[in-house]
Amino acid sequence: MLNKKMIIRYKVKGMHCASCAMKVELEVEKLPGVKEAKVSLSSGDLEIKCDFPIKAEDVCGAVSCAGYEASPF
């Protein structure tokens, strides 16, 4: 059986440094089903690799816990 991963993207506002991006990645990676979260500091893009769909409110909540604001593309 193939294990297909989904990729979802969000825009994150308010990050200013690599530490900010790392906080976001660590919070999002705590969500069930998330395999990897990567933030591009220059563009503010968050890319999430997951095993199944993750609710937007869960992602936005995790980003909010890190101190920033996210919205889906």
C-alpha cells in the first residue's frame, strides 16, 4: 500500500527571524498527522506535509500559539 502524503500551504504573518520560523514549525509539527512543517521566512509561506487533511482552524491555532497569524492560500 502506498502512503501518499498531502501538502498544504498557508501564509504566515509577523515573523521577523529564523527563530520565529522555527517556533511556527515546531508548533505545527505537534498536530496529529503532520509529518513536516517548513517555513520560508522571506515569503512567509508555510508548507505542511501530512498523512491526511488537517483542519485550517487547527493549523491557524498552532501558528497562533507560536505568536503569529496564518491563513490558507
